[in-house]
Amino acid sequence: MDQFLFHWAGNLRLLRQRKNLTRQQLSDATGIKISRLAAQETGKTRNPKMEDQVRISTYFNISIDQLIRTDLATLTAEQLYELETAGPLDIAGKHIRVLPITVNNDNEENMEFIPLKAQAGYAQGFNDPEFIASLPKFTLPGLPREKTIRMFPVSGDSMQPIADGSHIIAQYIDDWSLIKKNVPCVVVLKEDGIVFKLVDNSMKMDGTLRLHSLNPLYEPFRVNASEVLEIWKFIGYVSKEMPAAIAS
């Protein structure tokens, strides 16, 4: 049994560091004294109290048996995330829904425009065929055919030099795992609605996307994959304003 309990120390340290927690923060979150946590992480305590095992297991959402018997450091980032979430990691986003579309009289897919007044309702109606059918349609030359294209409004100055009031033309991404680093995307979130950001994909590591702005005044932030409804890759934009550098 000592062989199995050996993994407790390494697993506890790995999980704490994975969440970027100090021992004090983990102590505050679990109610376990920091001295006991330190003793367990360093292997000085080879038989943690059952109360501590339950609290650590509950906090990290990993069974006590796994914490004791499995060396989590040998797992891939994706396997560890699946273990933490007790389910498969949908890094592609394909299990979210089927995308509703509309077609014109020639059986060609329409391009929908989401006006500002419809932006707030998009996160609720994104998978409602009737809502999608009610959106205005648009056409522009040079856009890829046989792709799902929509145009989204931009609010604020976080993506300057793309001005407030511009409209982003974007192509639907059906496989999120293809997103790499600094990809400009429209991301539809459950709580925050439509945001336009540069996207870094870390879903295989921790199940999140890192979203950041072109405007350095805005801090980057992370969102869990479970909060994401849709992702659309930037292919162009429409604006009534000249870029600031040209205008000046």
C-alpha cells in the first residue's frame, strides 16, 4: 500500500500547481492546515487523514482511488482533463449542436447578418432555426462559397484599429481543435454573448481558450470550453470609418 500512497504527494503537488495555487490558497479553499498540506506534498505524511483525502478529492473532482493509485504525471494533458471533468474533452466543439442554416431560391446557403439589436438574443436563439431564418441576409463579392458565413457587430474599442460599430464577417469553425494561436475570431459565449478577440487554443491542456484584444489596455482572459457556444473565424470586416493611422 505504501507504493500506492507514494503517488498522493506527487499528485497533490501537480494538481495544486496545475491550478496555479499557492499552498495557502489551497489551504483556504479546503480547510486543511497549510502545515499538513506541506507535509503531504513533500511525502513526510505517508498516510493522510481520511478527512484530508475527501477534501482534496472533492476540491479537484478526482476520486481518492485515482489520487492514491495513479501517477497523474504519466497522463497526457487531455487524459488529465478528462479525469478532472469525469467525461471526454470535446476539443472540437462538435458535440455542442447542429448548426441551423437557411438557403435561397437557388438552394445556396444564405449569409446572415446579426444586427446590433439582435446581438443580445443571439446566444439564446443561435440554435433556433426560426430565429436564424428571421435574421437579415446579405451578399458581398469575393466571399468563400459553400461555407457558412455570418456578419457580427463590434462594440467598443478593444479590437482597435477595427473601430466601434464595425461589422465582422466570419466563417463558422466546426472543429475547434484546428484553432492555433492568435486567430481572430468571433466567439459566442453563454454568459457574455458575442465577443471579437484573438484566440489561443489551450483546450488540450486545460479545457480553455485564451481570449485577448488588439488594444493593449485590455487584459486577456480565459473561458472554459463549456461556456463556448460557437466560434467564427475572421475573414474581413465592414466599417464606415477609416483606420486611425490613415485618417490622421
